[in-house]
Amino acid sequence: MRLFGAALLWAVIAGSTWAQDSTDSLFTNPEPDSKADTTQKVSIDPFNGRSINFFESLDVQGYYISGYRQDGTLVNTPVDALNFGFGTDMRLDKTARAYASLYISYPTQNTTNTYLYNPYQPEINLTNSTLSFSEILVKELFLDYSLGDAAIFRLGRQTLSWGQGKIFNPGNLVQGIENGIAAKMAAALGPVNLTVVAIKNDSQYNITNGLALDSLGDALLLEYSAKMFSLGASGFYNSNVGGKLDGYVKTSVLGADVFVETLWERGTAGQMSTTGVAGLYREFGDDTKWLKLQTEWLVSGEGSTGSFAVVSNENLGFSDQSLGVAASTEALNFMSVKPSVAWLQSFADGSGQVIFGIVSTALPHIDLSMALTSVYGATGSRYIANNPDSEDRVWSLTLKASFNFDIKSSDGKS
Amino acid sequence: MRFMLLICGFLLAGGAFAQSDSKAILAKIDAQASFLDSDFSTEIVMTTTKPGEGVTERTIALFRRDREEKYVRLRLKPDSDKGKGYLNIGNNLWLYETVPTRHFTVTSAKDRFQNSNARNSDFTRSTFAEDYKIVSQSKEKLGPFDTTVLNLEAIHDDVTFARTKLWITPDNLVRKKEDYSLSGQLLRTSAMPSYQEFKGRFIPKKVTIIDALMGKTLNGVFRNEVTEYSMGKLSTDPLPSLIFTQSYLEKNSQ
């Protein structure tokens, strides 16, 4: 009986191995080894000729948000939104490129940016109840120029983000660049990557007379990466708001990406503050990632009002500490469903927010999502005062359906 | 007591020898496929067959600076993906995305490459000697090849596969490879029956990867997903340092 069992087990194991491995046929009569053909090589410029691309996108969204304010009032909000984007990407040769991305939205929105842990972004404009579309707005409009293999320049309205934090990102010294115009240069200095940016954004830097050269926000980033470490140092200065210095170290510990970043700020009145953020990102699972975990800890001397300002205007002596945890899983990918959870907690005033979200991508072009959000804390605390919901609900359920598609065409062919 | 100490001494010495011997064998395998004295570039033509879903074709430019562990992969075809790229420096991997906004995401080097059965780590230099130790070996005939079969175990966590099995011919070329999870689950099988010699190194003419887990049951039979790729347009000409930067990916993105 035992022998029969062992034989059966062997047959099952051997059978499964044979079923999975069918590479043996590749070795029955393999092509002999030979010398390589060295007459051709791959170009480092994939776009080395004249080309013009057109692209269009349509994003239609319907929301229904239902929830309670802190005083117990029930507020239900149906919202619809439409965003039509279009543009061109023209390349003259391998050195020059012009890019334009424009959009029209309904209802009129201030931003097209999306925020990973906030279902209310982009901000929903509830005051505009009539059928009113925005003017044609510029998302990006820039010119690229490559100076041989030495440097790459980009001039115009562009998007860019620095800093290591995904939940808290005080190291983004170029914040606001997407609403201004900027000149950027990138070059490799041996093993060090150099990026220099000059940003023109008067409202960001509280500038009234914007013609002077010192109205620009100037930023510089140096980065170096080796096997285990990635190091970076960056700086920012604007004569009207002050300066910042930032440094980070990123490495890998026990399979987790870990970073530590420190930011020093000095305002024009001489006030100084220091902010630190540390985080880790770890994926669990061999093939299917059953858990993706992101955790960040923010220690800020800026106070609750200064943390997200261009340059802080107060120093609370590291009393402002916050924790952010975000997790998602691929375990339900086979059902085209992705659940996630995010928790932000401010230890300075005990406020916070928790968001459970689930997105289904089972239908082509259509995303169906649901988010359960809780915002808690005393009146006037950080997350209550800065409630991401413009209706100030502290408990809410958001149901959302969005339809979207993108089309690109090259030289008139789609 | 002395006898026991002597036995322990012999065992420890034997273990140390086996470890250094293991490293030397794996270093020879690595040397056949690494370009530590020059840059390396190639064009990869890849097809992925998903049962019941059809065949996906891609062409990728691969730029390698092995001595600094810097790698760039840039999609050339299909046209809709042209210019999308990955930058790999050491353990750091950046992917430049343009939707919904332009930003770099850091992804795991262990991840699948572009929804294929290849992994990001397949396109970096060979590092068996740094990542694995040999736990057993045997002899096996593989078609016309007399091979040594090496069973390897990872010596740290920063590897794509915890266990790997290699079929090595006497010229130190890997002809077949099986990758396993820590629990011993077969994840994929790769076959490299033929090589092309290039500047004293050896590059597979074609790599066939059979995914042991991904696939679909059709007509009652489980069909595995299969990815095949070949490497052409080989070159060791020096590459500009600017290629191995995030700005290069940004410049070429659409």
C-alpha cells in the first residue's frame, strides 16, 4: 500500500514536471554556436528623424459622494466631470522637439493633477452648476533641445517632481513648476547627474513685480547612484521667499527600499526650520505581490500651517510628527480588482484620515471604484481644517465610474 | 575529544573550500556574459505568447555599463510605446511614466518586464557568483550537450529567484535554467541552446522562457505562457554617460 502510494506520488510529481517543461525539444537539434554579426549597432536616438504625433484623450467621470459632517449633517453630492485633452509631439531631428498638451474641462477645474491617497483630487468644483466648460488650458507646452551628448534642455511649461516621499514629500523643491514656466538643464558630470531649473511662477513666490531676474526660483539637484545606495543633494533659492537645502540617502535593507531625507529652510526674515522624512517600501510575494506596503514618518519643525508652504514661516521645534501608511495587493488581480488602504496620522494634534479604496478594471475603458473615507480629529486640527473633501464630510462613501480612452496617431496614421 | 576537533576542522576546511570553489565556478559563468571592460548595446526582439490571447511583439534597445551596474532599456516598437524606458542603477530601478502626469516610479527589479515572462534582472550583467552558492551538482545529458547541473541557493534577499538550477556546458555557458521560489515551486524554465560569440563573450542567439505559473487551460490542457527573445546589433562602442540618466528617459518619452 505504501509502495503504491509512493509510486502514485512519483507519477504525479514527474507528470507535473513534464507537463510544465517543454524546452527539451529545443535541444534535439540546436543551431551550432557561431560568430556574431557585427555589421550593425542600435542607435542611441530612437527619434532621429522628422516626426509628428497627435494625441487625444477623453475622460468622463461620474461620482456619488454620501456622508456626514462633524455636526451629523448628511450631505449627498452627485458630480459629473469631463476632461478632453489634445496635443502634438513634433520632433525635427534628434536634437529638437516641441510638445504641446492642452485640455478643456467641465466643470472648470483648477488642476489636472491626481493625488494617490485622495479620492477628492482633482478638486471638485461644486459652485459651477451650469453647463460651463473651461477655456483651452495649457497642461504642458515646451521645447526640448539636446546639446550633443553633453546636456538636455527643456524650456516652457513642464511638470517635474523632486523628493523621495510618496506620502509626505517636503523635498519637492520645484513644487508649483507645473503652474509656471521653467528652463531646465540636465547633464551627467561623470557618475553624478546634475539638474538645474529656473522657475517663473509669481503667485507661487508672492511676487508682484515679476519682470526682474530675481523673481525666478532657482533650483539645483545633484544625484549619485551606486550598487546599494542612491544619494542626492538639492537646493532652492528665491529672493522673495528664501532658500532650502535638501539631502537624501536611499538604500535597500532586507528587500525593502528605505530612504531618509532632511530639509533645511531659511525664510527671508531669517526664520529657520528643519524637516525630516523617512520611509520604506516593501513588496511581499514571489510572483503575485500579495502585499505592497509603503510607510513614511515625517518630523517637521514647520508647524501645521507651514509644512506645505513654499518656505516655512514658523518653527515648532519638531513637535509636528506624522505617520503615513499605505498598502495594496495584487492578490485579486485575477478578478481585475485592486483594493488599497491609506492611513495618515498627525501626532501633533491627533487628527488623521483613513481611506479604504477598491478599483475594478474588469470592463474595457471603464474604471469602477469605491472609497470609504474617515477624517477625524478636534475642530481646527490639521486633517479637519484641511479636509480634502470640499463639503467637510468626516465619514463618506464615494462611488465613482470613469470612462477614458487615449488615441495617438503618427504622421496621420493611427 | 581531539579526534572530534580534528573531524570538525576537516569539515570546516572542506566547507570553506567548497564555498570558494563554488564562487570560482560561478565567476567563470558570469565572465562569459559580462562586459566589465567596455559598454555594451544590443537590440532585443521579443515575442510573448499568451494562450488564448495571441502574440505580442516588442523591440527594445538595451544599453549596459556593467562596470557601474547601469542599464537602460528603451522600447522601440510598437510605435505606440516607442521611447518608454527603464533606468537601472545597482538596486535602483526607475520607470518613466507620462500618464496621468510625468513622473518616475521606482519599481522592483524582480518584477516582470513589460507584462512578459522575462524579468528586469534578465537584462543586467550575470552575477551568479555574487548572489548564489552551489548546494549540489550532477552530470546530465541535455540533447547533444554534456552538462553539469548546478543547484544554486541565494545568499541574500536582493535576488529575483531564491533558488536556481543551471545546466552548464564545459565552455561555462548556461544552456538551460530553472528558477524556483523559496518554497521550491518551479516559476519558469529558460532555454539557451545556441550562442553567438562576440568580442570574447557569448550572447544567446535566442532565449525561450516558459512560465510555469502563467498560462491558460485550453481544451482541458494547461498551456504555459512563453516569451522568446533574440539579441542582435551587438556593439561595445562607448556610450555617452547621459544615456544612464533619468533625463535621457524623459527626453525620449512621448
